[in-house]
Amino acid sequence: MADKLKNLLSRKFLIAVAGVLCGISTAIGGDTTNGAILIISSVLGYLVAEGFVDAKAVASAAAAITDVAEAVGGGISSEAEPDEAGSDETVSAARSGEA
């Protein structure tokens, strides 16, 4: 609930609402073209700003997940490495199913 209230009181949202209200009053006043432009630009501006904020949040979360994965995994590789008893040929044979 607090998150929704925070979004409703954000400066981006309040400026978008003010732009829409100005567009409506302009359209009611007789200049429908400029009113429509104000409304559309306010909504698009809000959407672009929120998209930018969301993209930054996703990038930050991805970086944090990568850091945790590297700390936990210690550089996990997708390729198998031969152990002390095995050789590169043994690993290759095991991958192809000949072992």
C-alpha cells in the first residue's frame, strides 16, 4: 500500500496529472488539437520516465545477482575440467558417450 501511495505522490506522476488536466482545460476551451497534444505528451513523458527508472532498477538487480553468483560459485565454468586421474581425452570421450 505504501508503495502505491509513493507512486501516486511522485513528482513524475503529479506533473503528468497536471499536464493532462491542462490538456483537458485547453480542449474544453476550444483548442482541441493543442489539448490533445498536451494530454498525449504528458502520458508519453510519464511512461518514458517510468521506463527509464525501471530499466535502471533491472540493471542494478542484474548486477547484484551477478555479484552474488560469482561470490557463491567462485567462477563456475560450463565446461568440465579433467580431474587428477583423467586426461583431456577422457573428458572428451565422456562428453561424447564413449566412456
